[in-house]
Amino acid sequence: MLYAALSDDGAPSRFGFIVSKAVGNAVTRNLVKRRLREVGAETLRERPTGVDVVVRALPAASSADWTALRSDYASALRGALRRLEPSQESGASPDGTEVG
């Protein structure tokens, strides 16, 4: 699961990770955290400012390989950011107020 929020454009992007004991033992949880930190670092290079992200690892993350975890993260992030970005066609901001 991934939660995202837009922050001030000048504010640095921030990432948080939640990996509970349901994911596995300490070794497995740390592996999942390390992998999530790396995909977060990739996102940080692409979007250094303006977004806050919290990733909650589900138990299935323990058996996912690097490629699958990275792909799932990227897909969830794209969806979250698409919902947050102001719509160009409608002229509405994320909170539903008109822009312009």
C-alpha cells in the first residue's frame, strides 16, 4: 500500500516505510525495508521536492523479488500521484476547487 501527499514545491520530498512483523522475521523485514528505501531513493532523484510518501509493506512483499517489488511500487506511486495532481483538462485542483 502506498500513500502520497503533495507538499510545498520547495519542501524536500520525504519517505516513510511501515514494515510490520506480519511481513516476516527481522531478516526478511530488513530486506524489504532496504529494497523499499532503494526504490524511494530512485523516486527522490526524479522528484526531489514536493511529495511525501508512506509505503506500508504487506506480507506478500516478503516473497516478492526485487523486480516485482519495484514494479508494484512504481505502479502504486503513479496511481497516487495521478490522483493528487491537478487535472489539466478540468481546471480543478486536488481539493476540487477551480484553478485559474
